Amino acid sequence: MQLQRLILCCLLFLLPTLTHAKIVFKSGSDIYVMDDDGSNLNVFTSRVPGSSVSWPVWSPDGKQIAFRRRRPIVPKQSPTYAIYIINSDGTSEFRVTEGDDDEYKPSWSPDGKYLVFTSDRLAIPGKGQKDVWTVNIATKALRRLTRTVSLTTAVAWSPDGKYIAYRDDISGHTTIHLMRADGSRQHELVKGEGGHRRNFPRWSVDSQSVLYTEWNGHSEKVVIHNIKHNRRQVVDTPNNWLIHSVCFMGSKYLLMSAKRWNRENPGAEKYDLYRYHLVTGESVNLTNTPAVDDYMADWISDDVLPVSPQGKKKVTWGELKQ
């Protein structure tokens, strides 16, 4: 009996600490949060007339989400976008970047004090130019890291804080570039090639590999590029998949936004989220939303979230997705 009580006490102690994980992503015009098995799907951001949101990313401690919001459209003016942050309980949304610029895809510094993003502020009018910038979240002080006449987009800060990966077409071919976090040593991670389009870099947890999508002129693939050994691994995804974006789910899985290519009716299929096992190649469909695309996803395990071992509190994320 004493042994049974001891086992029961151990189970009760361990149960609250079991790791759960969440995914944040864009669906339609809103941001949603769900468990990483596809359950508990709920809308997260508040609706603002004439506005839309995109590219949500968890803060390193899981307490906040940064995202891009299109401000309400002004007649006879081009749409403008700014970077916002909201608490992970859905409260206290605030704007981080100021001005009437087009800003894109934020990524957190590992200490949670800065965001890196791309912006057309200070760009030459009509040149389609964007550069990489950082912003101090507390002071809103900006720093420009690149000075190009190219279109720089899709940045990602490495978890160890040393590097920033970004997509650029400065060489004439869209490919992935790498630089130090202070903006130095800017170079191509993989040489640009005609007919190839590489985009949406994301980092592995150990900061050793950059994950990105690659269109080779015939099919869309996912590549894991080890920066230490300069070695590329092409992920064996189905040939009929079009892949919008992808990120790591720990070390064994990828979280992909993908759809099946329908040659007769390209608009018939919509992007859904899939959990992909890197060893077995097995994919599990996590969302199935026929009317809208599900993409721009980010994953976090709540072993980094501020959860007390004495018990987990249920978080109310908002209204259920329709």
C-alpha cells in the first residue's frame, strides 16, 4: 500500500510538468492559436475594421507575440504596415514601429529585448527596396543593418543571438543570406541560381542549421542547411506539394504550411498546416480550412512558458474559429 501511495504521489507531482506546446499562425485575416496536435483552435487577435494581421511569432519566453498589422486603409494612399506586440493572454496590444512605412516579418532577439524586421523606410521611392532593421522594444530606437537597392525580406534571428538570416535578391537571384547580429559579414549562405527562389529562413534550436523553402523551377522543396559544415539536406516532401513556409518543431519535426498542386485549378486547394516527421517522412494534417489559407506558423513548447509546477492555469484564447 505504501508503495502504491508513493507511485501515486510521484505521478501527481509529474503530471503538471508534462510538456505541452502551442502553435500561432495566420488564417484568413486573423491570427489563431492552437495546441500543437491541432486541438483547442481559437482566434487570438482583435478585429480592426479595414486592418489585417500576419507573421505572428512567439517571444522567447512565450509571454508575448509579435506580428505585422496593416493599418486601416486611407483613401488614395498605399497600405502601410507596422510591427505590433500583444501579450500571450490577448491583452495589451501595442505598436512597436512608428511611421508610414511597409514593415515585414518580425523576429525576436534571444533576450526578448529587440525585434529584427524589414522595412522600406529610407528607401528610394519606386525602387521596391527593403532593408533589415532592429528596434529596441522598450525605447523604440531603430538601427539599420543593411543598405542595399534590393528587396530584402523574411528575417530570422538565431537562438544563440549571433546571426541573422534573411532573404535577398541583391545578387540578381533570390536566395538566403547570413550576417552577424550587428550587421557585419553579410554574405550569401547559398549562392543564388537562375530559376531558383529561396525564402522564409528559420533557425534550428541549436542555431546550427537554417531551414528555408526552395523553388527550383519544377517543384517546391524544404532545405535544411547546416552552416557549420555547409551541408544541405533536401527534405523528402511529396512532389505535388506547394510549400508556403516552414519552421522547426523541436529537433524531430517540422511545421509546414503546404497545399497540393492542382494543375487544372490552381486556386482550388488551400494551404493547411502539417506536422512532418524528419525521420519517417510521416505528415499529420493539423488544420483543414477549405475557405482560407493557414500559414505563417510559429511553434513553441510551454516548457519555456511561465507555468507553475503546482498546477497549470487554463488560458482563454478567445472565440472559437468559425
